[in-house]
Amino acid sequence: MTAAPEETARRQLAGLARWRPAEIAFWVLVLAAYFLFPQRAALIAEVAVIALFALSLDLVLGYAGILTLGHAAFFGWGAYAAGIAAARGWEDPVLGLLLGGGTAGVLGLLGAPLVLRGGDLTRLMVTLGLATVLHELANRFTGLTGGADGLQGMNVGPLLGKFEFDLEGHVGAAYALAVLFLAFLLLRRIALSPFGWSLRAIRANPLRAAALGIPVRRRLVAAYTIGAALAGVAGALLAQVTQFVSLDVLSFQRSADGLLVLLIGGVGWLYGGLVGAVVFKLMQDLLSSLTPQYWQFWIGALLVALVLLGRDRPRAWIAGLRRPAERAAP
Amino acid sequence: MTPALETIGLTHHFGAFCATDSVSLSLPPGARHALIGPNGAGKTTLVNLLTGVLRPGAGRILLAGEEVTGLAQDRRVRRGLSRTFQINQLFPEMTPLQSVSLAVSRRLGRDGAWWRRLGHGGAVAEEAAEILGRFGLSDAMGRRVGDLPYGRQRLLEVALAIAARPRVLLLDEPAAGVPEAEREDILAAVAALPREVAVLLIEHDMDLVFRFAERITVLVAGAMLMEGTPAEVAADPRVRAVYLGEGGHD
Ligand SMILES: Nc1ncnc2c1ncn2[C@@H]1O[C@H](COP(=O)(O)OP(=O)(O)OP(=O)(O)O)[C@@H](O)[C@H]1O
Ligand SMILES: [Mg+2]
């Protein structure tokens, strides 16, 4: 005896949004890591920042299918916005975060028409170009950004007016993880919503998506804007927990790291960015302590190996986080 | 009565090549109209012009009496114009249920919502299930579209177009490439389309065309050779010469 098709359909769609045990386990582990390794708080905060940056990139690249080599533009913008605000007496960290994210979002919205104009190759060039221009501007306007010396004199006030950022970075790590988790919840909602599905549809087949009546361009602009805003939040977060901003927040390396994280974890599913960030950062940490001079060589070697192996491989290892039958979510 | 779909002097060039040559078509509401013509006659190009994939060099397109010539694709769909593709255009990584649910959400104007999950409330799931059932895809609703046999993918093509609840439906060779055994399913699905929908069917299989159509337009080298009832078309010597000559149809 089989269930009525309506019932099956309802159950299948509802099942997409259900939290899997593996997902819950993942976040429990994250929480456990925070309490088990208090001496590694700075590293944990850094992983959270990279993970958030990767999530924002995944929305743009993995879900909406917009190729970009310049996502660091928004990360760096958010970092400088929050950093400069904190250096000029705007001390509340949450406000700084909103400022960084909000203005980066506006930047994304303004940049979207330029980026979405052409095909994939054009997009690569335009995103790369915009990020390079911003990097150069930050380098030039030393009065505002501190230029190559970095931004000095940030003063980040207590979190929620209560928790002072401590030297060991415990508050910073908790703050970064909390922001990451909230952003993840938001992105999870987006990924499971009709909007998120319309992005997947556009990436898979823009011709058919348009034939269904989906306004392709508007959706892409929205995705790019949200991705830019979240990258800005990630940058602002880094500025606040490290109390410092240097030019490398806008560097090509920063954009490339984001892509590498997604390559490790897999694009088009949110845990890809999270798992990728953990693996990437731990590996960087390990390699740089083993071979301080050559760790980048090993990261490069890993990159080549991943591509040759096929990037589905690592994704398959951690397939438990995925929904078995309905592979595309969240 | 205002035609559901009308074109006036529609013309399109690819470079110097004239693919659509001053085509003037008119489909009343609920029409069962076939568009036939040899390979390369410009049938698919005409569909692309009607749906906004291509912009015509000259001429006008009216949907229910309103000009849509310059409108974007998605806006035309929202005004009740839907199509299928000669070559499958699906979402291979999704399931049929996910694909049709997205299409239904779109029709309900919910495809921009980001705070509720796809299928929230159950109405979308129910309608999607009903549509999939109509095309015999109920048992395949949870499978990966890319893994479905070709014939079932063809059915999903039509199901997706129907999910938009069009007033005008353009079917570009829906049975193309479908093995004989599964052809009947497609034919039955086409025959069972809601009566109030105006259908323009492009098809090479003359049996199907003559079974389905109330009127037929013959397109040759981008231009309309003639238009008439199936009997008139079958009897026309010019049509026999360019098109039916290969075997004929009585
Ligand atoms: N994008 C394009 N650029 C240049 N020429 C094109 C393009 N698309 C179609 N054509 C040409 O226009 C003519 C009409 O093509 P179209 O696909 O509309 O024919 P059709 O009637 O659908 O043929 P078939 O029965 O084979 O599907 C063909 O000669 C084709 O080569
Ligand atoms: Mg064709």
C-alpha cells in the first residue's frame, strides 16, 4: 500500500528543510571545540571568519552560479568600514558589523549590473578588476586606511555593552561563532526557499528558468547583493576580533582562498564552506608550523590534487550532512 | 473575439539569412493549431521570437490583444505564454517534484520569497503532485531528473510548461526522439491539455498533426506557405510538393 502522491509530495518537500542528525552533530562539535580549546580561541575566530566568507561566496558562486575572482572586494570593504568606524569612535561592535555588511551590500547592488553584464569570462575579469581597484584605492588613501601600514587605533567597545574583548580572544571567538551561526541560519532559510531554488534553477539552466517565468536578472542581482553583504559582515568581523585591518583583506589571495575553501568542501551546499574552512585553516596552521617557508607550496599541491581527484571526492566523504535523496539542499 | 496570440509581419534575420519572413499568425483562445514545415523552416526560431528569447527585427506580437513585442521572457510567461523546448531544457540535478514545485511557486508569485521553505503550507506540493500525476510521473517525483528515461523527461518538459497555467502553449516537437512505446503517453498528455488553452504544436509526425490540429500553418524558408484546415492543407499541391511529397497523407 503506497501513500497518496499528494502526501508523498508534501512529505518530500517538508523533508528537505528538516535538520539532519549530522547537521546537529556538526554544530555541537563546533560548540565543543570552543570549550575544549580555549587556548586556540584566536584560531577558532579566524576559522569562523573564513567560513562566513566562504558561505557568502557559495551563495554567489555555488547557488547563483556567478563566477567571481574578486569577492574579497566586499570582505575588505566591510573590514575597512567597521575598522574605520571603530577608529573614529563608533565603538559598538554590532553596529560596526551592520555598517560593514550594509555598505558592502550597497556596493554589491551597485556593482551587480557591471558584473552580470557579460558571460563567465567577462565576470571573472570584471570582479577581479573591481577588487583590484578597491585594493589600490585603499593603498592610496592612507589618511583613511593607514595604507600599507594597516589601520591603526581601532577601539572596539564591549559586545552588547557587556562583554569586553579579552586578550585571549574568548569573547572574540564566541562572537565570531555566534555571527557565523546566525548567518548560517539565514542562508539555510534562503537555500531552502523558493528564492534559493530559483537560484539553483538559474545556475542549472537559465533558459528554462526564464521560460518558467523566473526573472533571472533580478534574482542574480539579489543573490549578488546578499553575498556581498555577508562578505562585508565577515570582513567587519575579522577587523573587530583582530582589532586591525591590513591591505590583505582586499587582496587577490583573499578571494582565491575563498574559492579554495569551497573547492575543498564543495560548492552549492552550505556545509561545503564550513567544512572547507575548517580543513583549510587547520591545514594552513599545521603546514606553516611544519614548513614555515613552504606551506603555500603544499596548499597549491593540494589544490591540484583536489582538481585531479575530482572535487566530488571530499564531498562524498562527508555526504552524511547531505540529504540522501534530495541532493541539492540546503 | 480577441485572438489569444497574434503576430503581425514578424521578421527575423540571422546575419543576412532570413529565418522568419513576415509571419502573421492568429490563434483564437482554445485553438488547436499545428505549425509544420521542413527542417530549417524556422519553426523553432518563431517560438523563440514569440517567447522573447530572440527579438524580432520587425513586426509585432500581441498576447490577448496586448503588445508584448519588447517584453522580457519572464514577463510574457506571467501574461500566460508558456513553451516547451525541442531539446530538453530541464534541471538535471533536481527531482521532478522540486522542478514542478518551483514552477508552481513561480506562478503563485512566491518564487522570490526567501523566508519560507519551498512547498510551505502544502498547497504547492499538492498542485505539483496533481500535475505530475497528470503526466504519469507520480512514481518518479523523487528521482533525479537526469536519471529519468528520455520519454519521461519529455513528459516533464510539458508538465513544467503547464505548471505556469498558460493561456497559450507552444509545444516544440514534444514527441521528438521519444521511442515508439512511449510516444502514446506524450500524445495522450497533449490531447488532455485543458480545452481553454490555445495550443500551437510543432510536429513532424503527420499522423499526430492531423489527429490533433483544427488548423495548420505551413512554414517554408521562414515564410508562411499557406494556412488552412487539415483537409485543405492535405489537398494543397504546393504543400504536397514541398513537404508531404515524401509520403503524403490522406
Ligand atoms: N542562432 C542562430 N544563428 C544562425 N542561424 C540560425 C540560428 N538559429 C537557427 N538558425 C538557422 O535558421 C533556420 C531556421 O532554424 P530553426 O531551428 O528555426 O528551424 P526549424 O524549423 O525549427 O527546424 P527543425 O525542424 O529542424 O527543428 C535554420 O536554417 C538554422 O540553421
Ligand atoms: Mg526546430
